[in-house]
Amino acid sequence: MVADKKYDASAIQVLEGLEPVRKRPGMYIGSTDERGLHHLVWEVLDNAIDEAMAGYCDQIVVTLHEDSSVSVSDDGRGIPVEKHPQTGISTVETVLTVLHAGGKFGGGGYKVSGGLHGVGVSVVNALSARTQVTVDRDGGKYFVAFEGGAPAEELKKVGEADRQGTIVKFWPDEKIFETTDFDFEVIKKRVRQQAYLTRGVTITLRDERENEEKGWFPQVAQFYFEGGIASFIRHLNEDKEAVADIFSLRDEADGVEVEVSLQYTKEFRELVLSFANNIQTAEGGTHVTGFAAALTRVMNKYARENGFLKEKDPNFSSEDVREGLSAIISVKVADPQFEGQTKSKLGNSNVRGIVDRIFSDKFSEFLAENPPEARAILTKCALATRARLAARAARDTVIRKGALEGLTLPGKLADCSSKDPKNSELFIVEGDSAGGSAKQGRDRYTQAILPLRGKILNTESCRLDKMLANNEVKSLIVALGTAIGEEFEGKKLRYDKIVIMTDADVDGAHIRTLLLTLLYRHFPELVTQGHVYVAQPPLYKLVKGKQTWYAMTDEEKDALKKEHDVKGDNIQRYKGLGEMNPNQLWETTMDPKTRTLLQITIEDAERADHIFKVLMGDEVLPRRRFIQTHAGDVKELDI
Ligand code: 1YM
């Protein structure tokens, strides 16, 4: 075989170019666990979505193949195949092999830069054992393949094509990822969300992998939403009782495209999701502040002019006008700036005024033209205001007693001696006996322990006044140091990590759900800023002679058992944290050097909240549905 010299040289260049990605994948995709693995799919899907947003493509298919590869295909223009002037190789090869070449060369479009998103499809290539790209363009079918990021099969024309489009297929590198098992449900959620945000596109998800439960037929999900984000609101409010119809707007100003959809429900909480260029902005940003300011102003103006607020009444607060509100704010900006701790906060300052202006115009118009809807919404706000004032009165009584002043930390809190929040951790431990072990086993300098008793937070109600009457909740709030509600101050947080440590059984899961729900509803900032964790205590202890091993899962236990030939008697299944002595608890679960902590994302907390609502809420139908669907999930019930 005679190698093409020039091609060889470019292959080496490419390898050097992508080497940093293979060396430090976390820098580019966050992590190499399941989340990082799925990031590869988002990256390729983003490119197809961009093509759809630009108006060139309306069909996208994501396929999970049997050989653990994934492919994404679209019917867009096809990635260009002609020689790229700057690199001397084809544009498609450039896109796949040059870091940050994903941002379109001089082309317009809404390509996102910065953050974890938009790192470019070259990162996917770098982290895949093999990547194949097929381009149908100008009547020809072209093919190129890479291995470990390096060119493996040169770009060539392999046939004719009567369609246009791109197919990217990749095999994630098993040497890089902890797992290469894609989760259908995770991808489905993402695909659904993208379909809501990209009007007119149909996205199909096919799972062709073997599936014993469901038979060997491919699982298929397909999404197309005529209504765009209005359909999204309908989906989010499925289990909620609406107060008024959905309001939606779509407009553009100064090159910024704005879409807002909202609906008031009888809930107490607000649910505001925001996106910039189809990327969720969990920390909000200028689009959200513009929206919130306009909403408060418009509601107050309407209320004054139409007698919902009398002269002596104070204005609605921004909290009042957001109670029970489900809203989606989606903007498309040419040059989005992502800021904040997790790079999920939109920073473009001109967006604030644009969203404010567009939303206040259209929403005022909506209220003026739909008096019955307006009446229902304003009545709901007035109710929220009364409840807020009642809650404040109740809280003032509580505060007068001194409980929330933060002066008296709860008696059962074993605080750490360090006063620097940056290296302090709070373990919330289920039950007094486990709490005892944790207090003895901990690092006293950095680790604080707060034991909470079983039926802690049966605060079905999320009203602040009721919650503050609960002693367990009060202890937690005082320990956190941030206060709650209007008085919440994130920077007063006394611990960098808040670790929930519960038993690995059904009760433990219940308490964890309650705690996550509490944090999600009343301290969402702590979740979005990554302060909340779940401890991962082992499920088994295996002993042979003087050696001890711990296993977190049944699979791990079986593997250790086989590897070290441990006989049945020497395997102990931990029923609860309380069964571990302080030393074991430290070694397996608390020691920063050896433990595994699961960081909770806002999606995890949102899921807990959903489960909580279904299990505790007063609507019977969703609860019955939930229990029927998940009855099989409970493998072992501790009675
Ligand atoms: C399955 C993934 O990548 N589709 C895709 C990508 C591109 C284009 C079309 C495209 C863009 C432009 C012009 C332009 C990309 N092109 C580039 C680059 N699907 C997928 N479909 N023609 C085609 O933006 O001007 C990067 S991505 F850089 F080559 F233009």
C-alpha cells in the first residue's frame, strides 16, 4: 500500500490537534460518566437542530444501534465536502478534526459558543473509537471515516444521491467512557424538548438494541409539535389544574428572536424554564429578568386600572405574580454569552430590554382583549398576595421566638469546627442511630452532622407558614444559614456541600425524595449551583481473612465474590446506615478520599418533586397511574 504523503502529514496534525481532548475529556464534555457519554449525542444533535433552525431541514432521526453506536441523520444541506481554504482538507474533515471548527466558518446561523455546549463535533470524533460521516449533497453520496479522531478512510464519493443530508455515526470509545450504555429515556426527554423548541421539525428516536422486556422490536418515539413551546407548556401542566388559557407570543427585534408561552395553574409554585438557542439556561439570565420585570409591571398596571388593586393596596410582588405560573422563555441570539457557575446563565445585556418590551406589549394586549382570562389570573394573584401576607405574619411570630434568627443552631446539629464554608460539609442523616455513628466517624474539622428523624418533612403543603411550624425543617434551615423565602441569601450558606445520607431501602428513598423536594422548592439556587449531593453507602460488606471489600451494587458484590472466592457467610448485606460502625461509615461513605458522592442536578430534583407530587398530592389519578407503572421497580420491600 502506498500511502498518500500529504494525507499522512495531515493525519498527524489532526491527531496532535485532538490529543488534548482525549487526554482531558472532562474539560470538553464535563465528565466521562453517563452524563458525558450522552453529551456526545447532544453535540451531534445540536448540529442537526442548527440546520433545522436555519430552515434547511425538517426530519432528524436518532438511532441507537445494536453495536452500541449512535447515528444522527438529517435532511439538511449536507456538510460541505469541497476543499476548505484554511486547512487544505475538505470542509467535512475539517469540521470533524479541528477543535472548535464546529462554529460555522463565516456562515451566519445561531451557532452557540462557550459553555459545555457547542464544543463541536470534533470532540465527539476525538472521543469515539470510530466515526463515520455520510453526506448527500449536489447529487453525490460522500463517505469519510475516522478512528480515535484520526482519519481512517479518506473522503470519497461512493455513489449518487437524490436527497440532501448528513449522517454522523459514532462508536464512543470504551477506553475513555465509564459506560457506553445509552439511556433511551434520557435521550427521549432531550429529543422531545428540542422538538418543542424547534417548530416544524420532526425528530424520530429509534432504539434497535436488544430489549428482553419489550421484545426484540425496535422502540420508536417520534416528536413533532405544531404548537412549539405552547405544546411544551401543555405537557408540563398535564397534571395541574389550569386557571386560564395558554398565552403565547413569537416576535423578533434587533436580530433577537423571542418566544414566550405561559399558563397560570392552581399550584403554589412557579415553573419557569428558559432557553437560549435551544440550550436550557438553568441559572436564568437577561431573558428571564426582562420577562419577570415586565410581568410584574404589566400585572400591576392592569390590576390598578381594572380595580383588582385599590388605591390603598400595595403592589403585587414579583413572587405574587409568579405563583402557579408555568412559563417558557426561549430566545435565539446570534452571539450568546453563557455565564454563571455552570455556564447556564445568559449574559447578553441587550436581551433584557428586548424581551421586556416584546413581552409587555403582547401580554398587555392579551389581558385587555381577554377579560375573563385576565380576571382569573388577577384573582389568583390577589390570593397569592393574601397568602404571602399571612405567611409573613406567621413567620414573624416564629422569628420573634428566635428560632430562625440563626443565633441558636439546633441542639442536635454536631457542627464542624471550621468556619470557612468553602471546606465545610453538612451531612443530613436519617435517624438518630446512624446520626450517632456519623458523629463519631466524621472529620470534625470539616464535617457537620444533622440527624433528622423519620417522618420529618411531611409537609405536603409547601406553604411557608406550615413548613416553618415543622421542627425538623426549622433545624435544617437554621443549619444551612441562608434563611428562606424572601429572606433567602445564598451567600450566607454555611456549607459548600450538603450531603443527604439515607439508607439504601424504600424508607431511605422516601426521605431522600422529601428532602430533595424541599430543597428544589425552597432552595433551588443551592441545587443549580451544585451544592447538593447524595451519599452512596455500600450495600454489601465482604470479608475474607483480614481483608474487607465493600460493594455498592449487586453486580459489584457478585464480581468481588467471584474474584476473591468469598463464601456465603462472609457477605453481609447492610440494611441501614445504623448497622455500620463509625469507622466503616467513615471509610465507605464519608471520607473524601474514598467515597463517591452523587451530585444532584436540577433535573434530578425536578424528578423528585414530580414523584413527590404524584405520591402526596391530592389528585388520585396520576398517583394510581404512577404506582401501576412503577410497581415493578421496587425490587425489595423492607417490612
Ligand atoms: C447529523 C449532524 O451536522 N448537519 C449539518 C451540518 C452543517 C451543515 C448542514 C451546513 C452548514 C452550512 C452550510 C453553514 C455544518 N456545516 C458546517 C460547516 N448533522 C449535521 N448540516 N452548509 C451545510 O452553516 O454555512 C459545520 S456544521 F462548517 F462546514 F459549514
